[in-house]
Amino acid sequence: MNGRRTLAVLISAALAMALPAVAIPQGFAGLGSTADGFAVPHPGVPLLFPADHGAHPDFRIEWWYVTANLQGEDGAQYGVQWTLFRSALAPGNQSGWSNPQIWMGHAAVTTKGRHFVAEKLARGGVGQSGVEAQPFSAWIDDWEMKGLPNPGADPLDSVSLHATGKDFGYALDLSAKGPLVLQGDQGYSVKSAEGQASYYYSQPFYDVSGSLDIAGKTVRVTGKAWLDREWSSQPLAKDQTGWEWFSLHLDTGEKVMAFRLRDSRGGYTSANWISADGKPMPLPPGSLEVTPVRSARIGDRDVPVAWRVRIPLRGLDVTTDPLNDHAWMATTTPYWEGPVTFTGSSAGRGYLEMTGY
């Protein structure tokens, strides 16, 4: 999301945990709060690389979000998530403990029968967490996404990914086989009828190799990964309560980014069709239709884990099926995030994120 993408700015709740005096404002996880004093996105502002791979401390919220669909040498399917969130108490990037930036990391590994989750919180300005654009490095404690030597290439073209948690860990290398993709209008991604927006781009063309450690067992894996980069100061309207976000790798080599933000008027949708060679084709408003087809009981809630996704303009009509119904992120602000397969007019694999359930 964006609005997986995450949007996943579950960070405002992390602020409340790290700093109890900070109240969570309106909207999901505070994302509908006003932008008071922070920079806001504007249409027509070009994204600049590699600078925009780094942090934007004058904006309230930001994330570096990787999901991977993997197959093990044992024949099993796996999913991996690595996310670094930044949230600001005030604009700017002062040194030491006066730094107003709060950081949060989420890591997960999903198998058919289990879902492993870990979370980290950190304060900016003291070296515990941060992002550098070139050479690229994003870290929180010992979790890291780091650029690998690749002279002349974009710093995100080749990266390593590492995280560990209770009974799981992973070490992966990601190599981009296509270009960065700007979402929305040249990177300006609208999120509501009122015009809330973010800057948003993706790298959906990673090939992956590496290993997972699960309950003491090491498994070699290969597959595909998708990186989402997004920053804003007020990405949601006040009445938006959550979202469904899909990143789909079609067997044709094409990609689809699609999200629905739920609100009191039925929802705001957006979709981008990405050709196999990386050309984005943003679709007009209303092009996306998403309908739940099956729910699972997770704790005290019913969560719609299988979905029909339709984009009639592109002839897409697929039904997603999760690898694990219970891919629940039991983090400071809980949400559902997990790998899916899909069949219908096209087939393939991808990721689904759902918030606000």
C-alpha cells in the first residue's frame, strides 16, 4: 500500500507504546490525523533516486516494506516479511536523544502450519535504527536491509535482508530483474476522495535466494520479492478504518498493485498494472473490485482471508487463497499479512495485507 503495502503505518500505535503520553489520533492507527507542521505530498514533484531511498524526516510517517513468496528445497511454500517503519513526533532529524524520530521493525516467516512474528522498537538519533540512501542501509538493532556491491546500478538493485526472532530467522539476497515502478501519478498516490496522498514507489522485480531458519531447521529457498516505499504525513481520511492491499506476481511476468481503503462510503480503490518489462499503467478510479469469499476465525474476530479480485479493464478475475489462514501479526497494532496464491483468469503468487479487522 499502500494502503500494503502497507500502508502499514502501524507506527502511531508504536509511539503510544514508546511514549505513553502521546495519544493516538483519529483514523486507523492515527493515520487520519492532520499533518500539523509536517511536509505533505504534492502532485508533480519528481521522485529522485537514490536520494529518495533514504529517510524523509520532515514527513510524519514512512516505511521500507519487503514481502517475499518463496519455495524451499524441501518443496514447501514460505512467506517472508521485513518492514522498517519511521514515525516522527515533530519534523526534523536532530542528533542524540533530542531526535524526534521513532522506529519500528516487523519481521515474519509464514509456513502452511505456522506464522512466526517479531517486533522491535527504537529511538532515532542514537544509532539504534535508521536508513542511509547510498550505499543503501536500513537497520533496527541487528535486523538489516543492506545494499550489495553492484557498481553503476541503483542502490536497491541488489540487497541482502536479515532478521531473527523467536524460533525463526532468515538471510536472503535480492536481485532486481526489472526497474523501479512509480505508483499512482508518477509516484503521487491518492488515498481518498478528499485527496489524502503519499509518495509511493515499488521494486516488484526481485529474484530471491537464501535460507530460512525455522525451529532449528535450515531450509534453502528461492522465489520472488516485492519492496514498497512510501512516505506521507496524513495518508488517510478520518473515516477510513483500514485496507486490503494486494501485490500480485502473475505467471505472465506482469505485476498488479491494488488496494481498497474502507470508509463510510463503501471504500476508495486504486490499482496499477505493471508490464513484464516494468512499465506502469495506473488504472482509472473504480477499476478495482474486491469481494471476500471466505473468512477465518482468528482469536475473537472473523477475518476475510480469501478474496475475489477483479479488474475488468484488464480482463483480470482471480480468487486468492492464503498459504496460512492465521497469518496474523500480533504486534503493537495488529494486522493480517501473508502470502497467497491465486487462480482464475491468471495464476500466480503474491501477498495480502489487511488492517482494521
